[in-house]
Amino acid sequence: MPITPYLNGQYFDPETKRIMGVAFEMTRVAMRLDSQAADPILAIIANKIIEFAKGGERDANELCERTLADIATDPPRA
């Protein structure tokens, strides 16, 4: 599932979008989530990855790990 629908008009170069998409998929799989677009946790994951990417992170593994750690520290509320 692509991260593009969650960008809300924010611009990232194609390579950064690709890296964020890989991190999004890695995080989704690590959390054993289905790829249903209506699942609110997917939006939370995407927003965290976007936030970290805006901060300059460009490594898919690091984006995934930071997102997982952030969610574990502050569990999302649906």
C-alpha cells in the first residue's frame, strides 16, 4: 500500500517518497496490519513516517524503527 494518499499535498522528491513507502510497508508488516485503507492506525503510521522524513531521515529501516518505537512509547488512540 502506498504512502502517497497520506501526503496531503506535501511535496517530497521521488526517492524520498519511495523510501517512505518502503518504511510504511515495513512498519505495517511488522505490526501485522492488513492493508485496509480505512484502518486509522495506517494513517497514524504514515503521519509518523512523514514527520520523521520531514526532519531529514532518509533511511527506510530507521524510519520504520523510529515509528515502531514512537508508537510503542505513546500508543495511538483510535
